Amino acid sequence: GQYFYTKLGWTGDLVAVGETSLSADFYTGNDFGVNGSNSDAWGVQAVQQFAQYGVEAYLGYREYSYDGVAGADYRDLDALLVGARWKF
């Protein structure tokens, strides 16, 4: 199989509570698992630091698609990730 993956990101001070990080990524591939298959994915992510409290909140969205052999039908998948990390 063959694939291509790239991710771009930026970190800066958007708000006074701490650093903000934003990123986006993209993946495309073919011939994984089955010759003639195609797979794609893309996503966006954000992390906000709350420096005074040692907390980072994160949010991510990702979409996946896969087309395999003829006759098989695969549904696309959407994923949402939300959480926080407390460093003490």
C-alpha cells in the first residue's frame, strides 16, 4: 500500500489564560488491506491551556472513509474527541 499524511499546526496567544494550539491533518491511502482499496481521513484539533490552573482542554474532530473491494459497502465514520488534562 501507499499513503500520504500531512499535519499543519500553530501555537500562539489568542486569549490571556494561556497558549492556544490549532492543527489540521489530512491522510489518503490506497491498496491497504485489499488491492484497489482507497482510504481517506481529515481532522481538526484545538488545545487551550489554562496556565493558572495547570489544565489543558482539548477538542478534536476527525472524519474517515474507506472504499474496499467491489460489492462491499463501508460507512464513513465521524469522531469527536473532547477532554481535559490536569497537570499537578
